[in-house]
Amino acid sequence: MKSFFEGIASLFVDFLFKPFDALRELELTNWWSANFMNWIFILICAGAMVYWIKQLNIFKANNEDEQDTTAHSFLK
């Protein structure tokens, strides 16, 4: 049973975490390139927020949004 858990530890430490070790070493030389995935996620979230706000404005312009606080039965 001990060898089973050592095999799992070896899988993660020796193989699956290698990209994270490379990013950790890259951070010492260039912080911006080490965090490129964070920048991609930030851009995706910013684009989604812009799209969401545009859709809210479209519904507001067409008077299709429900501003009543009793719109749901559990709020009555």
C-alpha cells in the first residue's frame, strides 16, 4: 500500500508539476511572462463583463428588465 501512495506522489512531483516548476523558475527572470495565463484570464473576464453590461443595456432600452422586488415569490 505504501508503494501505491509513493507512486501517486511520484506522478505528481516528477511529471504533473513540472510546468509549475518551470513557471517558478521563469518568475525569477521575468514576472510578466511567468503570469501570462493570469493575463489571459483577466482579458477573458473583462470581455465577458463588457458583453454582460451591453446585454443589460439592451434589455433596459427595450424595457424588458424586471425591476420589481417582488418578481420572485420568495421575496414577497
